[in-house]
Amino acid sequence: MTATLVDMGAHDRRADKDADFSAYMSARQAALYRTAYLLAGDHATAEDLLQNAFAKLYLSWDKVRDREALDGYVRRIMVNENNSLWRRAWKRKEHSTDTMPETGTVDTYDDGMGGALWSFVQTLPPKQRSVIVLRYYEQLSEAEIADTLGISVGTVKSQASRALAGLRARAPQSLNPHGLHPHESGDDAR
Amino acid sequence: MNHTPLEDQVHDALHRTADPLERHPFTVGDVRTRARRIQRRRAAVAGAAVAAMVAVAVPIGLSTVGPAQRSEVPPATQPPSPTVTGTVIIDPRSAAVIDSVGVPLVDVDSPSLITPERTIQLPKAYETVTPYRDGWMAVANDEGSYTLEVLDADLELVDQVGPTGGVVVSPDGSRVAWSEYDDVQWRVKIAEVAGGPISTYLEFPPSPREHRVAPIGFVSDVEVAATQNHGDGTTSTFIADGDTPTALPGPISARSASPVAGVVAAFISSDIEGSCSAVIDGTSPSGAVAWETCDYALDHFSPDGQHVVGTVASGGEYGSPTLAVLDATSGEVVVDFELVLPRRQVGGVNETNILWEDDDHLVARVWPGGEDSVIVRLGLDGTVQRLGIESAGESGLTMAEVR
């Protein structure tokens, strides 16, 4: 009888865990997938990043006390995994081409500038890109980004600054307020 | 935030790219399946990590089953290895298949020891096993508790020595060193493989058993380097200074030693940004750094001490995506291997399951995507071969030794 009760208890705990986890995953999967896509730049890698992150979260589910921190946990796993994948790709650089990475979805109201900027974002080094995605897509604070990436706020600032400088250098002049047309504002370019 | 126009446009561009994305969502079942795979990989890597601390070798001429591949110090006139340019792709699907490799393997699920000469059934799936006296010295893993056993020629238990951090064998195969714990303190001991008295080489101050001491390798014919973890996440590397264990400046965590060069390869720093390794003098308490790198994690000196393996530290769940062979004296890359993976699959080279077969060939366990690992033989001349032996179960084949 005791064994049966123990087994039932374990079964119930598993069911509770799966229900809790399923509720979280259903609520947040679409949003986190978009972040994964922006980090990775292609659908297959984004799917892999997200599934891996969810799997690791599932394994640690019972240890996570602060349910408010779940998104941050998933983001951190995805960023670290993506940086690791990037290192792998860097090692493969001898086989790379000069063509831009796939530009993903460009919706109908985009005048093309958004697609161009997205292409430039994809050329950023992985840490700078992570900072850009977390700051301008997720709209996290610098402190939240620092926590997610496990780096200092100062490093977040410097990475963001370098990323924007890199984007300015690559972006069309119409996006560059310091470009050849000083009278032309960024707003004009929209 | 006080955004510039460019920042606003980055914000807009990211939203225009990501917001319309739609896809078929994962189910909890999908995630559970991936989680089980991660757990299996973690278990495999954890086992291999322990094996890495347990360096054993088959002495030349002492075993009818050993591979007898350990090199002597090469003559000065030995010609250099041929130079390979560019990255060598490891693709197990297209690699030539061979029926044996020159290092001993353990088929975990049989369990058995596979050598080029024959296969021996083992009483259990030992982490490592090496000839000793008339029988064997082996390390058993009982759910993470590692015990040193001495076996006779028929693999019957002669002596259960107790908790250990591993075993190493001198380059000429004449001596064996191991660590053991006696409920008070850790010691590193040395004995002649052929028999004779056992001497205590390093005697550590009293400490909990969890502050495990692991012999890393011989740094000369008669000297051994060992590591001890301090229970706070740090590890030091010790050599003997007289009768006293002396820590090399650190903390550093040695991974491999070369008795020919008198050096150790060690992690010298590690944080979220990555880790750095160095080749360090292993014969003097000053621990002079010969060279260091933050591009590779260093491990596995070649038998002649001329090369050392570099992998991508923290390469991921499956191991390193690349394996580089570096010049041990300069850090220059000699050959760079990269594992090719099917689209949408992940894998890697199991960093700790690597053995030098001889001065010019490595044997490594790799995960080429999917559920199964394979054993590959890699040559400094750029050759890649795959071992055609099937394992008895999903645990696969592991290195019986780490040199």
C-alpha cells in the first residue's frame, strides 16, 4: 500500500509539473520563438534554440522558485546556445560566402529599410546582436540585459554602442543622421 | 529610453521581421523527448569527464591484450608530420571504415574490453582498466563513487583499494601512479607495474573525501602532477617539492601532462565569457607559463610531447564542434578538424574521450547528430576513418584509457 501511495504521489507531481509547464509554454512560446529567430536569423536554428531552452527549463522546473524569472532563464539559455553555435559557424568561415544571410520576413508595409536594417543586424557579432535584440525588441533595461547575458551593465552599454556604430557604418545614408546629408533626419527616412 | 532615430528604426525593423512569424508550436511531449536526450548526453559527458581524470595506459610488452602503441621518445631525426592546409572535415558517413583502432575501448553495455587483438568480457563496465602485476588495475564507477580495484589475471577481485581519483602510467610503462583516500586524507602512490613495493609520492593534508585528488600524468619518468578540488569550485594543481605537495601558482586545473616535455596543459581561467588554457612547466613550483590561449581548451598531449589537442571550451551539450591539433611548444595550429552535422541536428567531439594511438593518430568519440556516437581515427596527415564495430547498446564505446 505504501508503495502505491508513493507511486501515486510521484504520478501526481509529474502531472502537476507537466500542467504548469504546459501553461507557461503555451503562453510564452510564440513570443520567445520570435526572440529566438532574431538571435539566430533562420527558422531551423530558432526552433532548435527554443526547444533546447524549453527542455532545459523542463529539467529544472522543480528548482525554479521565481516564476517571474522564467522568460529570463529561457532567454539566457538561448543566447548562450546561439553564441556557441556562432562559434561553430565562425570555425566554418573558410566555407562561407560573401552573400548576406537570409533576410527573413519583410511585411507588406515595410519600405525596404527595415529589411535592410535587419540584414545589417545579422552581420553583428553575436554578443552585440544579443544586446540589440534584448534592448530594442524585448525592450529590456540595461540591468535586465546584463543579468540575462551574465555581463556587467557597463559591458551592455559598450556592446550596444558598438553595435549601433556598426549599424550606422553599414546602414544606408538615409538612416544615418551623421551621414552625407546632415539636413536629413532619421524621421525623414521613415 | 531616449532613442535616436536609428534606434527607433532598429526597433521597428526587428518588430517588422519577427512579429508576423507563425509556426506550429511544440508540445510538452516534444520538449520531454528533447529533455531526455539532454539527460542522456549529460550522463555520457559526466562519465567521460571522470574517465579523463583516470589516465591509464597499457604498458609495452606486459600485456597480450594491450595495444602496445605507446611511443618511445622520438629520435631527433624523426621527420616532421606532413602539413595539412585548411580545415579537415570529419564526416563519419563518408569516412573509410576500419575494423579496429590501436587503443583499447570499453563496450559499456556488454560490458567488455575491446583491443586490436581480442575482446575480453569484464565483470562490470569499468571506467578504465590497465594491466598491473599479473592482472589488472581498474576503476569502478558506482553511481558517481569511484573505487580502485586490483584484479587477477582472471579478472577476479584481489583487493578493493578504496576511493580513487584515477590511475596514470609512466611513459615507458614501468610505473603506475594512483590516488586513494583513507577516510582522513588523500595520497598519490607509485608502484612498479611489474611488482615491488608501493611508495607514497604525495601526501595531502587531511580533507573531506569530496576534495578529490586526481593524478593527471607523469611530468617526468618518476614525477607526477595531481589536482585537488577545494570544494568551493576551485581546483589546484600540485607537484612534489621534496615530500610536500606544492601547488603551482593558480588556481589552475591541469588536464594532461607530458613526461617528455615536462609540462602540463591546464585551464587557467574560466567565466561566462569563456575560458583560457595554458601549457605550464610541471617540474618547478614556479609553474612558468610557456604559452596560453583563450581560443582552445587544451588536453591530451601526444606521446612524443610535440602536440596537444585543442577543443572549443564549453562547446555545448554534445562536445566541441571542432578539434585542433596544436604545436605543444608554440600553440600554432597544425591540423584543424571540424565535425560535419546534418541540418537541424547538433553533435560534437566528446572532449574527454580522446586518445592518441601513436604520435600521428588520434582516436576520438564523436556525436555526429542523432542518438548514436561513433569512434573515429584522425591522422595528422588529414585522414579520417570510422571504426566499424557496433556497440552492444546505446551507451556505446568509450575509451578504456586516457593518456
